[in-house]
Amino acid sequence: MTNYIRMGIYKVTRGSYEEFVDQARQRMAPFHRDSPGFVSYSLTDVGDGRFVSVSTWETREQAEAATSMTAEWIRSANLADSVALEENLIGEMTTLAATNRRAV
């Protein structure tokens, strides 16, 4: 099965990564979970006030739609002054190995 990744690279401009994670866990994760084609969503702190948001989708169109959905959520959650999108990437995922256990 082919999946598609939407990857956003962000810079924290106010507050902290942990504060953003709390907001995303409470509000963005459920929003993604209820979206058609959603597979998974994760955040990774990469240091220097930057983090990577990765969401996995069943189709490229759904991954592309996640870009505007995420931007709208950031605005509606009043986080537009807290994080800045540095780069947005969408691509087909090639899985080379996996386990049967759940990631979350």
C-alpha cells in the first residue's frame, strides 16, 4: 500500500515546543484523526527551536489538503505568532521495514 507524507518544518517564534505539542495533542491530533485518509501524525523536536510535523495520508490529494488544514488550525488556535512554517514537503512514502506493534 502506498501512503503519502506531508512534512512541515517549523520554527518556534514564541513559547516553547512543549507548549505547541500540548495544543497539537489536544486539538490538532483529533482533527487529523477525523479526516478522510488519515493514517498517522507526529511531531519531532530537531533542536534550535525547530520541529518537524509529519502526517501520513492514503492519497497525495489528502496530504496536500493537510497543508491548508494545518495552516487553518494554527490560525484558529491563535498560534500564528508562535510558529512559522519554514518548509512544506509532500511525497510518496517508501516503507522499507515495519513492525506489527502500534506506534502510539
